[in-house]
Amino acid sequence: DEEVIYPRVGLDAAQLLLGKNLKEIAMANNDSEDDGHLYDLMAVSIHHGSAGYGHYVAVARHVINGDWHRYDDSSVSPIPSSQSQQSDAYVLVYQRRSVSRQVAQELSLGSVHF
């Protein structure tokens, strides 16, 4: 088992898009050139056990207030953001930073309903 280090904020997808014109991509997505390729961690799926058996839990960031929570079956508990960095992470979920700002703005305007 080897620990994987991953960023909580500012994952720069530009490093993964070799040969792409980031300015064109940003303009096509109505993003500023500076943050159209930046992603922030939203959730982590964690597996405890082995390939044949185990247990899954998740940690996720609240879309409105940014607080982190741990989801373990029927239990939900707040955690510090530092605990979103898990050595046994199984799946990482990132959101494009410009989309995060757009969602926050729509929520503050009341145009998104759950």
C-alpha cells in the first residue's frame, strides 16, 4: 500500500492537458483563463478492507458552506478539512473552480432549489 498525495484545492488540469490551447478551452467554457482549468476537491470515497470484502465511507464538502462531513452508513459527522486527505482514498471527486463559484452565486440568488 502506497500513500497517494492529492491536492484539496487548486488541482491544475493544465498539467494534464498537454498540447491543448487552454485559452481556447477557457473561452469555450466562459471561464477566465486563470481558473478555467483549476479544480477543487469535493468528495473522497474510502475503502477499508481488501478486494474480497470491506467497508466504504465517504468524506464530502458541503456545496453551500464548504464544511466537510464524514458519511459512514447512517452516521454523518463534521470533520476538519485536513481529514479530507485520506491515505486510503479510493475515488476522488473534483469540481471545476469556476463551476463552484457559479453554483454558490445561484444558491445565494435563490435560483437553485433542492
